[in-house]
Amino acid sequence: MKKLFLVAAFVMAITGMMMAQNWSSAVDVLGAHNNNGRGCAGCHAPHSGAYGGGHTVKTGTDTGSVALWGQDASPLYGATLLFGTGGAYVEALPSTLSGTPSADVTGIMLCLSCHDGNVTPVNMMVNQSYEQRIGLLNSQYGSTNIPTLLGNDGTSTGNYTNDHPVGQNATLSTASANAWGLVWASSNKFTVTAGSNYAKFVSNYGDFQPAGMKANASALPMVVCTTCHQQHNMTVFVASSSKPVSTSATGFYATYFFVAAPYNPLLTANTGTTAPSATQFCRQCHFSEANEYNNTYSIATQYQ
């Protein structure tokens, strides 16, 4: 009986991998960031920065100096934002696009120059999830618009306390990570300790995040917007080096909301014997909630 169970678990794991390898997006993979037809130029201006995007820059002279950015980020210069419960995570943004730490610029400020909706222009955004607006989400999400402007989301204007913490103070405890089997490396990535519970998690889900984390001013791993989101592609291509150990093939995975790894919140076939990819993604940092941390090692990931 035990042998039969192990064979069944292996078949489920391999089936999940095979499905993932065949994923094909139903829409253009740039999705919401096609910007109603403007495409790449909706965010990046090949000439003149924000001026080239038709914006009036309020302060600063470094428009477009980072990533040819075409939005006006200057209202965010030097802004202090309070994230998380009670505003416990305080993030003070740099005073220019060329400022330091650079991770705060490229990982937070550039994102909020479109997604703030409070001090920054709306930038053609309709403040509704793209997936919901074009009908990709099912009825479990309800009929109320899912907002995309974090600082203007229907609560008090400028409220960030209902958003996941990011920034210099949103750090992952290295002591906890080491205990799990993650070692923070000088290359701003985690290495996984062989034989650890986290290594067993990787064998069931893959090694995607928290490799996208950045180092804060104290060289500790911190969360930025691009730790969780990959802004250029709504389909994830994953090389064999990141795949679960049960397969060596590369493949395409479903993702929603520009999440930077396999993430499919619309699964309906899960019977409780597999872990949904949307759940597994969060467990990469919140590992104490993972099956493997809690002495359950045979739950494969369901991708789609």
C-alpha cells in the first residue's frame, strides 16, 4: 500500500509538470502593460523621459535617466509611505530617480509612479485588474472592481496600510531563513541547503523566489514590488535550473497579476491532495505555513 501511494504521488507530480510545460496564454503576454495599445511606450519613453511621455515634471531634472522611464515619478521624490498593519513598515523613498538605494527606485518608486494614484498621475489606468476587466477571472472574485491604484483603492486616500510591506524595513529574518535551509548569499540571492525542509519544498514547487529579493542598506534581504511581480510577462518561462527536481524540462507556466512565478488562482480540480501554485508562491517567504515545514513532504504542486 505504501509503495502504491508513492507511485501515485509521483504520477501526480509529473502530471503537474507536463501540464505546465504546455501552457499557452489566452491573451498577449504583456497583458495590462500594453497600456491600451501604447505598448512599451506607455512606461518607457525612448526620448526625453517623462516629457517624451507627455507629462509635466513637477520637480527634478533626471526624468528618464533610469530605465528610460516615461512617467513622472517626481511627486514621489522623498515621500514617506507607511505599509502593513498599523503602518509599521516605514519606507522613505529616494529624492531622485538617480538616488540611492537604487533598489528602492527600480523596485518601488518606478512601480508606484503608475500604481500610486494618490500623488502621481493616473497614467491611463482604469483602476481595475486587467484579468478581471477582460473576463479571465471567474465568479469567485465577485463583481466589485479589484483596484490597481494602491494609494487610491477605495479606502482613505494615500492609504498603504492595507498593502504588503516593501522597502528597507520589510526584511526577511536571516535567522529564520537559515533555520529553514536558506542562506542569504552576497549575490543578493538565497542558496538552498541540501536535505533541508526548504529543499524538499523546492522539489515540490521549484526555486523561483525569494531570489528576486534585494539587499537593504544593512545588507539584509528586503522585499520590493519586483520581488513578487515581473512586470513584462503574464506567462512565466522557467528554465530547468529553477524547476522542481522531479523534471529537468523547461516549460511555460500560467501566472496572473504579473506574479513572477507559476501562479494560478483559478484552479478547480484541487482535491486537497495537491497544493495550488498560488498558495505555494506565498509559502516561499512564509515558509512556516508550508507543508514541508510542517512535516508533510509528499504534496505535489498543482499548476493548472
